[in-house]
Amino acid sequence: MKANFLLPHSCMKVGLILLVPFLIMFCLDMAGVAPEIIIPMPCLANNELLDGTVWFTLLQGEDIFMEIWILGLLVCLLCIALSKEKVEDEMILQIRLQSMLYALWITTFCFVLETLFLFGFAYAYSLWATLYIFLLFFILKFRYELYQLKKAEK
């Protein structure tokens, strides 16, 4: 039996709909006008500069606005990228594979550039963004190839 790890087609619509508010949250955070959402958060490890590393604690008064949009964007992009098409045949699977390899090459190239030319927190943030770059390039390439396929069939 062949395992298929794709989500149902309806997940793509959910991902596209939820992408809008999470992009707005991202823009608000980048502009520095994000609201604060402060709640206690469980923490596995917290590396404080003066106090050293604290393990397995509860952080009081943490602003989780950034965590919400980071995870929200990730889930939305995954829903869009990993949803089945209405008709999922061998050609679609081949296009999906080629698009994923294309995205992997681009992401690897970005990773090499980041490693060579970025340092400190800029490097850490760029590594974090690389996951999103992979998903974005995959989605863009896959959708473009599907568009080209449908255009050629007409």
C-alpha cells in the first residue's frame, strides 16, 4: 500500500484564508506596533546573559505575539504546500517533486550565503527565515509549473 502524506485539498483554502491575518501580524511586529499578549509560558531552557541557563521553568509575563505569528505562518504555508490538488496524478506528483528539489537548491544556496556573510543575531534570524524561504519557493515553483501545465493543455 502506497503511503500518501498530503493533506486534503480543503486544507489549502484554510491555509490561504488564515495566511492573511498572520501576515498582518507579521507586518505589525516588523513595524514595531504589535500589541502585547502577555501570559506565563512554560520554558525548557532560557539562556540569560548574567544568570546562566535556566532549565524547566515557568516564565512570567512573556509576550507571545511573535510566537503566534511565527507558528501561524508556518502552519499556513505547510497547509498550502502539502495539500492535495483536486486531481492528484503522477504528473502532479512529478511536478511536486521537481518543485521541492528546486526549492531545496535555492534554500541551500541561501544557507551558504547566510553562513558566509551574516554573523551574530542576523545569522540566527536568517536561519529562522530559511524554513519559510523553502516553503515559499516550493509553493511558487509548484503553482507556476501547474499554471504552465494547464496553459499547455488548452
